[in-house]
Amino acid sequence: MVGIETATLVGIGGALGALCRHWLATAVDREAVPLGTLTVNVAGSFVLGLVTFATPSEGVALFVGVGACGAFTTFSSFAVETVQLWESGRPLVAVGNAVANLVGALAAVGLAWLVLSV
């Protein structure tokens, strides 16, 4: 798949992923700790893991993996929020946020692998 079909699949998936990210992150975010970003990163990693390990068609991989999960998860917000926590004099919370995002995302992918390998 190349060209307009690919762009359409990724674009529509991305639009849906971005809307879902905004909704979920807004629903669970807290001022003290960026739980919204953590939630979308862990949930998105689980979904991407499921899609990847299920060996979907190229269209599904583009729509869900690249489009929806790509727009749903956010490394940049995680990075900025972590630095902001550090700069606000909360280094332990910043480190905790970094560890929670990394370990949570990796654990979610591992769980997806376990779910599909049973």
C-alpha cells in the first residue's frame, strides 16, 4: 500500500487517536502528577503490542499502529512534563514519572504479548 490509501489510513487513525487521547488524558489528568500522559502511554503501548503481535494486515497496522496509537501516545508530552516536574523542585516525582512511563509501557507490551501467546 502506498500513496493516498496509506495517508488516508494513517490520517483517519491519527485523528481518532488524537481525539481519544484528549478525552482520556483530560478525564484522568491531575495537577500534581501528569496521570493523563501516563495513562495514554501505557494503554497505547498495550494496544500497539496487541496489534503488532497479532500480525495484522498492512492496512490494520497503518490505521491502528501508526495512525491511532501514534497519535494516542505521546513521548513529547511525557518528556516536557518530566522536565517541568524537575524544574518545579520535585525531582523525585519527575524520576517517578519517567520510571512509571517506561516500566508501564514496557509491561503493557509484555502483557499484550502474554495475552496473545496463551
